[in-house]
Amino acid sequence: MIPVEMTDAMRRCMHREPTLRKSNANHNTNDTGKAPIPQRTAGNAALVEAQVQYRTGDRILIRIESVRKRLLDEDNLVSKYHTDLCRYSGLLPSDAPGVCKIETSQRKAEKGEEERTEITITYP
């Protein structure tokens, strides 16, 4: 080991005084160390069961068929837009699962056939 003469900077680093923390006014001295118990949430379900209007014995059947030149993946064939349009225009009283059943399908357009979406609504 090579002897090294200590400089003033080295001495200051070795004899550093610990910094004193300022007291925190928000510190709870009555902390028991136990974890808090979270409150339960209401969840995703409705709090009150909704009353369905215009409901008859069976559900309304909505068939949405997309005629396309290039077929989509099944998860990209979404009927939400078309169902909401029918609901907003008054063709459907509601799009709730108890009121209507929605079926989506697609087929490839034949040569020269235009792309389109066909919506068929069958009332009970």
C-alpha cells in the first residue's frame, strides 16, 4: 500500500456530520403499522335492474351482413356503429341483451359487386 497524504477535502469527507431531518408536520405519530382495509366498490353491474320497454315474448333479431371485397378478421367485424344508428333512429327500443340478439356475418363480394352492409331487423 502506498502511503497517501490526506488532503483537507479527504478529511472533510471522512468527518461529515449527519444531516438532521426537519420534523414533518404531516407525520402521524399514532401509526399502528397496520395496512388500511380498502372499501369495496359497487362493481360493474347496474345498481337497479332496468325495466325494459316494448318487450314481448322473444327478442328482436338484428342481422348485419357485410359484403366486402377483402374479408376482415372476425374481431374487426364490429356491429356497434350500425346497431347504435338503428337505436338512435327509433328502429330499436334498446340494444340491451334482453331486448335484442345481434348476429354479424360477412361474405366476399362477387366480381363486379359493390361493397355494402345489409341490416335485417326481425321483430317478434
